[in-house]
Amino acid sequence: MGLGYKGDTGHHHTITENLSSLTSNYDYHNGYFGTRGKGNGKVRNIVSENPVKTAKDFYDKAAHGGIERQMNNGKGVYTKMKDGSILSFREVSSSDGTPAVEINISNSTEHGNIKYQKIHFVKG
């Protein structure tokens, strides 16, 4: 995690630039990935035989071309995209212990149809 953009791209990406690589690999409907999880519709689940590997792959695709940093608490990483979207990855979430990726588009200027969501990667 040195200087530059995640994935050694030549420019700072928006989250929408990475959408096609996500939708070609993961279920995507009405702005959400995976299936509805517990609670409100913003909590999502993606089932995998190897949840950590799948979560890392999803995060790497979503955050490609962003600027990645360590979280202050040391429990994960986050990436800021050119459009203002912030993606975070934690191998162990505080809510249920599964790997999780959060997509926060609250400050985004160009997020397409992607909605705010927290995706848990669960054993299937």
C-alpha cells in the first residue's frame, strides 16, 4: 500500500468504472449486490466456499484505481474513489465476524445506480 492507485492503474477511478468487473462476477440487482441479509435491505450477503478470498476479490475489483489506506483502528483498509465513494474491507466484521465490504456512496458525485450497502461474505 504505497503511493499511487490500487492495482497500479494510471489514473484515479470512479466506482462506476469498476462496475462491469463486479457485475460480471457477482449478482447485482437494483443497485445491490448479493442477497438481502438480516435487518434492512442495506445489509447484503454473498455466499462463498471461501468467504475471505471472495470478499478480498470483490473489494479489489470495486476499489481498483482508488487510493487505499489502513483504517485508524487497524482492523481493515478503506479506499477513496475519484467520485468520493468510500469502500472498506474488514476480514472480520464487528457485527457477526464474517468478512465484510462496505460501499458508502454518501459523498459520491458519480456512483451510477449503486446504493449504500454493507456486504457480508458468508460460508455456503
